[in-house]
Amino acid sequence: MLAMNYRGPLRVRASQKPMPQIEHPQDAIVRVTRSCICGSDLHLYNGSVPDTRVGMTFGHEFTGIVEEVGSEVTKIKVGDHVLVPFNIACGECVFCKQEMYGNCHESNPQATAVGGIFGYSHTAGGYNGGQAEYARVPYANVGPTVIPEGMDPDDAVLLTDVVPTGYQAAEMGGIQKGDTVVVFGAGPVGIMAAKCSWLFGAGRVIIIDQVDYRLEFARNYAQCEAYNFNEIGDPVVFMKKTTDWMGADVCIDAVGAEAAGNAMQTITGRKLLLQAGSATALHWAINSVKKGGIVSIVGVYGPTDNLVPIGNVLNKGITIRANQASVKRLLPRLIEHVQNGVLNPKALITHRIPLEEVSDAYRIFSAKLDNCIKPVLISPSAGM
Amino acid sequence: MENITNDYSHIKGWGIDADPKNDPTYPMKKRNNGEHMGYSWTRPTLQPETVEVLHSIERPNVTAVFGTSTPPSGLSGMIRRLAFKKSENDYGHWLPLILADRINVVEGIIEDLRSGIVPNIFAEKGMKAEWKHNRSGVIRQMAVTAIIAYGFVAFYRAKKRRDRGY
């Protein structure tokens, strides 16, 4: 089968790989119909996440048709069209029982902070992802959800990560009616976080980025204020000034390790990998929030060797309010929002690219070429 | 600063998920006594270990399922095995993994060549897309690289001449 194949930092290609097999009685094999490239994949693509091995297939946002199921699979059947949450969760451990599906303790042997994630290095379990014609889906009784009748597959694929992560970012902000919310990062998740902040009753939503076309997109899609940090001077002072010198009620970091805007952070975090990535957005969030305010982190940070392990704060869901999204917990509500037209995820998709051209797709997304917001890869056997 | 309005009628769904009791600890508020009982849940069926799986020393075992995409191999694999003797709390775990990743890239090129594949690095880096959508940027980058390379060559040629004393 054809699959994305990681060859090293900034180098990927599509090549032939063996078909995935049932390796556990609760496994399913799905024929991938849609798979996205996520901003988090760029951390892997840039070589920032340790234990990203050459030969891996990335991709944690995908939908597919069930082709085969293991002997213990009862919740889905061959032929179902499913959306597959990016978390691999057993549903049995103490953390899954608390609905912390992003923190499952039975899906990632290599690390204890984060649960298993499709196609996200061995730090997240060593699973191949969905940027392929076929994918192995463990714990098929827990995560995969049959796409509701009539739902557009483009909407469905964004329910695997982007929408729940953006929604949970807003939810973790504890937004109260009338609150001012600032979102750092106008990528797909940041835009969705801004959009969802209104659902919680925000009184004002501001988004900060440095790419004008993304800001324009955010303005239109999320109906929020949008500012280019290169044009407003010190973003923290700007935020204070625009909130009557108090600071925002809620700040959301939707950037993570790849943040631009501070030379020292860029050199030590992104170029030399001496800390968990550039923490510029996190600094701005912490410094822009008002006293007693809430900082919500969904931007991904790597592990650390010399600073506070902020990546683990995210992955373990420690209280600053940060976590990987608990997709399964949020799905029922979000499906309802999509069906009622409150959310329109597929509008984020700007590029449909054949899987064969995965190298170009990564380049377009990572270099922000051609006004790209969200690319979807279509495999030759997608059949739709 | 934009004009702020309190009329949200243009925003579909405004406030529909508002909850004055939005609990900062959610979903941990669903906490039960299970976690005080340690590693006591009924474990799912265990996936057979058909490949080498490294596991964190912060847990007693391998998880019930795991990925089998790329088992450790070669020199990078040896370094990874050493890394997994240290905890996730230790730089002795993460730094060797980063080193192993870099070595693994070279191993990948060797593996390609052995299999008769000459990696097309230009294509793998997506330069076709860059050329299509950012031609001026590519040309600027190539020019800067050429100037720097020329500077190095000129410097070493001059140094060679100085060393020879003419």
C-alpha cells in the first residue's frame, strides 16, 4: 500500500509499505478515506520530537471504511465509515474511566505522560498513522465512531482532532459570559478555539499571529479581532492596553513548540533543541492574562532537559488547564454542533492533495504557501 | 482597537455552552477511588510482543497494545536502548534519543542505497511546491547559499596561498 514515509527532518515521501495487520483482538483495519496534516505533525516533520524514527508514517487525523476487525471488536463492523479520534485509548484504565482519553495508561509503553497517538513518534506509542491507504486502529471498541448519516466526510475528519482540540482549549479556559479571550496562533486549532470561545459566551475574542492571510481567515471564519504581532509592538503591552490595562480573562496557547517572535526562544528551543521548543506563545499567554485569569494550553511542547517540563504539563493535564483533547468525551456535543450548523469545520480545508504528493503537501503547509490553512490528503484507494 | 459590541446575534450559537459552574478541574471531577488502588484495573488482552518494544522505566511493563512501526535497529537502536534505561525525568533519556534520531537519518539513506533507491532529496523536501508557490524565495535562498559558498571557497584559497607564502 502507499503511505507517507518519514526520512528525516523536512524530508518525507510517499512509498510502498506492507499492509497493516490485526495485531490484537481489539484491532480494526480501516481503508483511509481522508487524512489531514496537523500543525502538530510539523513538530515531527521539523525533527523536534525525540524518538521519531525514519520509516514511520504520520497522521493522527483520519477517517476510513472498516475493512477487517479483530475477534474482540463488537462496536463497529466491516463496511462502517468511521472517524478515528487521534487518541488511542483502552477505555478500561483509571484515566480512561475519568474520560481522560488522551491520558490512557494502556496504549503507550514508551512514555507515561501521554497516551498513544496515531503516527506521532515512539514518544506516543510508535503507531503508524493514517497518512496511508490503510491503517491499523487499536481499541476499535473505544475510539472509532461511525460517521452520522448525512455528515460530510470533510466535516468528520476535522472532528478527529482540530474541532475537539479547539473546543477543549476554550472549555479549559473556564470562559464566563462577557470574558475577553485571547488566542495565540491562527492555525486551524487556534481559529477553532476562537470560534468555540463564543459558544461559551465570550464577550470579546482576539487572535494573534504573524501571517496576514491566516489572520484574515480567522477574522472571517471566527468573527473575531485579529492582530499581527509584528505590527502591534510588544503583544503583552498591547493586550494590557486593549483591556483597560487589566489583561485578558483567558489566554489560550494554540501554538506550542514552533512559536516565532522571540530570537532567544527560537535559537534555544527550535534550532538547538535545548528546551521543549520555543515557549514564546506561552510566555505571552502567561504575561497577557489578568491576575486570577486562566491560561489554557493546547499547543504541543516536546520533552525538556533544562527547563520546566511544560510538555508534560500538557500531556498529563496538570492544572494550568492543559491537556491533549479528550476527543471521545467531546464528540457527542460536537457532532450536534456540526449537525445544527453551529460549527462548520470543513470550511477550514483549503487544500486537497493526493497522497502521492505528500512531500509537497508538507512543504505547502509548513511554509504557509498558497494561503494554506488546512490540507487534506486523499489516498488512491479512498474511493470517494 | 475595534469597536466592541454587546450584541452577539450575528454569532450563531453564542453562549449555548456557557456554564457558570464550568469547573476548572473538569474532567478530573469525575475522579473515583480507582486511582488510589494503583495499577488494579482489569487489563485488556495483551498484544503479543512480536517486535522489540522499549518501555519507560516509570512503568512496570509494556502497555496492552503498542505500535510496531519501526522497532529499534542499528546504531540508533543501540542508543535508544541505552536511553530507555533512564527515566523520562532524566536528560540522559531525551538527549540520546535526539542523537539517535539524527543517526537514524543517515541509516535511512544507507538503507535506501542498499535497496537500490537513490533518495530524491529535492522532491522529499517538497521543493516542487516551494518553486511553484514561492519562486522568488527559492531564488533568494539559492543566491544567498551561493554567495556564502563562494565566500568560503575564496577564504580557503586565500589561506592556502598565504600558507604557501606567495
